Amino acid sequence: MKKPAPFLVYTVLRLLAFLVPLAILWFFLPIFREFWWLAAIFAALIGMSISMLFLRTPLTDVSARLQERRESRSSGGQADAEAEDRAIDDANESVDDDPRV
């Protein structure tokens, strides 16, 4: 079975780390129904703490995938640049070897 994309996994876990505390604050503490913005601030702080403590592995997976994609893009561009350099060098060598010049 194919492994799920680390971007999707990390995004869903981060959303859950925010939405679950928000729902708990909103539904179980009546004061936060009136001050919904305060509940959102506390939920954001709780979610950030949860993600820093427990989501280190998914974050590492996302970072590794980003690094792989960046390296694959740069290596493809590097190979293309090397091919162009070889073509220019070959053209210069053929001009140098031409007796008419």
C-alpha cells in the first residue's frame, strides 16, 4: 500500500491539534462561548505546543520530502547546464580544428 503524502499527514495533524482544543474550550467552558476570540488564541497556543511536542516525526518527514524535491530540481537543471557546456565546448573544438580559419 502506498504511504500517504507527508504534507497531507502533517497538515491534518496540525489542524486537529488546533480544532480539538478549540472545541473542548468552546463546548465545555461557557465563558469561551462569549469570548470566542480568546478561545481561538488559547487553542492556537495549545495546538502549537502539541505540535512542537508530538509532531516532530511528521515534520521531519515533510522536511526530508522538501529536500528531496529541491535536490531533484537542482540536479535536473545542473545536468541540463552541463549538457549545454559540453555542446559549446564541442562547437569550439570543431572551430579550432578547422583548417580554413
